[in-house]
Amino acid sequence: MITLSGNSKEILYLSSKDKHLAQVISSIGPISYAPHKDGYAFLVHEIIEQMLSVKAGAKIYARLKVLCGGRITIKAVGKLSAKQIKSIGTSKAKVGYIQALTKALKTKELGLPSLRKLDDDDVIKALTSIRGLGIWSAKMYLIFVLNRNDVLPYEDAAFLQSYEWLYKTKDRSKEAVKKKCKKWKPYSSIAARYLYRALDEGLTKEEFHLVRQRRSYQMTREERSWHPAFIKYMNFIIHHPNYKGLKIEKKADGSYKWLAPAESEVGQQRIEWCKKKARELGIPIRPGVYADVMLAIHPTKKKICQTCGKEMSLYYHYPNRQFLKTLNKVFNSSFTECDHISYIYDALIAMGVNKKDIATFLIAKGDLSIDPIAASKEEIIDSLEFACRKGGKKCLGPGAMSNFPDRFDGFHSYNRCCRSSQDKGRSKENLKSYAQDRRAYEYWSDGNIHAANQFMGSQFFSNISADHIGPISLGFIHDSRFLQPMKSNDNSSKRDRLQLSDIKKIIAIEDLTHIDSMSWYSKKIWKFIKAHYLSNKDKIKGQYRDALKQNMSNYMFILWSIMEKCKSKGQNFLVKALLSPNFHYFEYSYEFNEHGEIVATSPRHITGRNRDEINRYVRIALSSVYDYHKKENRQRPQALTKGEQISLENLCQDINSNRSTSSVKTKLIALMISIQDRIVNSL
């Protein structure tokens, strides 16, 4: 497996030579790939795919694979008749090409292993001597099989599509492409790989805008780049129907002028538009009207930061400095000014603080007339937010300050995360180590996460903390039925310990409820422990606990690897395969008995500020994996064998090749079973 990151010499070189390509590289990030090992199967695939879509070519290739008994080899194809090959959907000409290639290799007219010793031109000459293999096929072989670094595939339609997008040109002639891309040498293939990735990840669906260094007339006059996510956000807002008629001009290069000073002609036109919109919405024309209107019409109520690309709420959902100082002191926490108040509330619950204490603190700070015992989390947060946004309270502030008409959307281009220093991004957002890890454990465990969090904040724990009987850091599920009261001063000391008394409690609950207490990725180890713990009590706190902890570390590393190596495709896979089955839990509110069993379920009342809860669940789950991976000096880092690493690489290749979610999930499950079997065998 080859990985190219920002520090790779190839990437540093290309980024220094081509500012357009540098922006694409920055958007996509590190890439990993492995050269194809089977040159014959690759060439057969290229012949089949000639003049076809990727999807159509893949279907025909899959049919040929079936005809060959599961693997396309010279011997297997050589046994097929022309009629058999044509029956899978290939043309008569392509049947001849496949047979010509097969014959050339059988008769040693062409030797694929010997191609590795030839230079690029001689490889092309050798391959194109075979009927049906042209320069395009030869170049694909050079790039994807022989891993040659300086091949410019200007014959390839997919490459040219990205090329036209990147440079905003319709001239795809050989001469024009060679001249424009001459700067890529000696890493033309690497540049091409990034253009292929841009197409695969959907970047080419949006118009490319080169991020130039700009000067802000109202901020410090330092030069800054605009984050690709912010540019995408701009295009979304500009073309959204809510902003129809709001004045915005275009520059000579076709990009939009997002900024317009209030005293300018465009700024004055924006002001008049906003006043008209206020009258349409019934918002009084008075101080603050611009902020009210632009918040009311904003389609998502969340804004992307121009500097770091972070998304933040436009409501007053983030703690201001003095309020934050008091909150961290009272609860012995380490939250930051960029932590959403809803996350802070949930994290305090997870840290063992009882719901009544949190509610009492927030209600007192906002001078709210709410019962701390009867009020829900949503009611408290909504009331505190309104008190700060419209009532003059200073506890919370917005993710981005109002700035209309200067900014088209009505809000400062940089968010709260980058307000004090434009290049710090997330540098202020470090939480305590265990709090970060716990978030990862909760969001990637099995169980009804919404019911568990609701139960932890319920009246049953109004005067005492709640904690998991089986630690989620060891793979146990996050579910209301496996929670128990615990004194808050015992909470941190227990953490991920495995104790005999708790094992007995867990098994008793399993027997009573018929619910597995362990998440899917650790079930085999748990099954082994249940079968042997009574005769090996001395191993519970040591070997058994360490086995579960090691398995959890391996699992978190696998999640990170999928996200890192497969980027957006990896994230989409994890959401579909592992997170989406939990989405329906958020549609309901629950009532419990003292055992955490759900005794009543009712559809939730959805407000403007909680309807995005599923998206927030996904965002936190994905970011928690990166946060977990960032921790250095972890006592028990991942420990995959070479074979397991190869299986993981193959899994990632399947994701990048757009294999079905179900098939890749099956491989992921098989990998975790294999890892658990190895761990169990060591006990």
C-alpha cells in the first residue's frame, strides 16, 4: 500500500508547481493505493471497459469472472469459446481482442513480467503491438499496474473531464494538455490520481474556484485562504431560493463577490432588500432587524468557517468566556468556547454529573423561570439560548456574529472557532483525554444511545450519578438497561475496570432481558469470558480486561483507517453500515422503570433546534474517531497482525471501488471475528 500525504516529496513538489492542483490536493487530503497485481486481469478489464461507462464495464467484467469460475486467468479464458465470451455482453471485436491478448501471453509473444524492466515508451510499444490494446490501455497499465510516476493520460475521458473542470477550459487537445501539465513532471501520474479522486469524490460537480489570497477591509490586513468547505457553502447560499433577489456581483473570473461594504452601492441594495424581507416576515424594522432577518431565512442555521471549514450553529449555543470559566470550575471540566451547549450538557451527564445539578446551574445563570426537575434538556437549552440572543444574558454566544450587509449571508466569514486568531482552527478545542475517548466509545457502541442518554438524565438519577455496569470502553453497549447508580467520586476511578460483581450483574440482566450486553465487535471475547470467568477469577481484572481493551483499540484503529484511507467514501460506508441502524432511536421519547426498561414510547416533539440531531450524531461520531486517534502515548495502541492489516487494506480498496455496503460490512465483521479469535486463543 502506497500513501501520499502533505509531507510526501511528490505532493510538496506538485503543490509548489501548480496552485490549481495544490487546492485539489488540499481538499482531498492524503491518498492511499496499491498497484494491481494481476496484469492480465487488468488488461482484460480495460478491453471490456473501452467505450463503456464504468458501471456497464463492471457488470460485463463480473459476468466474465463468473464464467471463469471466480478468477480471470489466462488458462480459464483460454478455455472459453468466442460465443461464450460474447454471451456476457461484449462486442464481437472485443471478443477478438481478449482472445488475441490471451494467445499472445500463452505463446510468450508478450511477457507481462518483463514489462517491469522496460522504460515507459517500450512498455507502450509492447502492449500496443497486441490487437485491441491502444495507447490508452497501455498508459492505464503503466499507472495502475506498474506504478510509473510520470505518465500523462490525456487519452482518458475521466482524466480530461477533471482537467476541464480544474482549468475551466474546453480545449482538451493533446498539445494543450501537454503544455498545461508540463509543470507536473516527473509526477504526472500522481497528479492524474488526484484528478481521478476529484471526480470520484464529487468535487467536479461544483464549479472550481481558485482560492486566492484576499484582504479583508474590516479585519487585520493579513492574507488568508478560503477553505474549500466555505467556498462550497457560499455556492449553496448564493443559489438558495431564500436569497432570491439579494444583490451579489461577479468578478472577471466568474467567481462571486461575497463581500460588499455597507456604504457601497451593492451594500445599500442589500439593506433595502433586507428591509423588504423583514416586512414580508413580519419582523419590526428596528435595531437588530438585519440579524433577525438573516437568521430567519438561513436554510440550515449553521455556517461554515471561512478559515478552518468548521460548521457551527448560528444560534447562541456556545459558552462565553466568563460563563465558561464558572462552568468549568463548578463541574471540574475542560470545555471550550467552541463546544455546543447541548454537547456540554450530554458530556456532563456522561461524566457522572446528575441532571438536576446541570439544570439548576443553567437555569440560575439565565434567570429562567423553569423547574429544574420537570424541565427537559431541550426546554432548558432553548430558553437559555433565547435569553442570551434576545434577553441580554451573556452566558452564550453564536457560532458566527452578525455582519450584514457586508457578508452576503449576513454573518462574519470566520466563525467563533477562528475569531481570536485566523489560523488556529480547532487548537482551543482540546477536552480532557478520557472525555474524548468516552465520546468515541458511546457513539460507536451498540444500544439505544438516545434512550441511554435520556435515562441518565432522568429522575431516577436526580441525586446520584449514572454509569455503565459494563464499561463502554471495553466494548459493552450504551443502553439504559445496563446502567446503574454510582457515586460521582467513584466514577473516574472505575472507568474501564472489569470486576467480578459487575460480570454477574451483566449476565443476570442478559438472562432477564435476552439482550446482548456487548457490542458486535467484541461479542466473541465476551462469550469466552462468560464461559471461563468463574474458574479463572484471577484473570478478570488483568487478562480478560486487557483483551477487551485491546480489541477496542484495534476496532477504533480500523474505523480511523477506513476514514483516513477512503475519505468521504469511508465515512459514507461507516454511516450506512454502522450508524444509520440507530437513527430511528432519535424519533421517540422514552419513559422508564427503575431498571432502565422502556415502559412507554412516544414520538418526539421536533423543534427547529433539535431536528438536526441525527446529523449532529453522525458528525460527533465521525469526529470522535479522529479525536481518539490523535491521542499520543496511548497505553494500549492498536496491534494488528500483518495478515489483519492486509485484510483491512483490501476492505478499504473495496470501499474505494464502490463495492456494496453489505459486502464490505460482511468483510468488516469477518475481520473483527478474526481479530477476536486471535485474542481469545492467547487467553
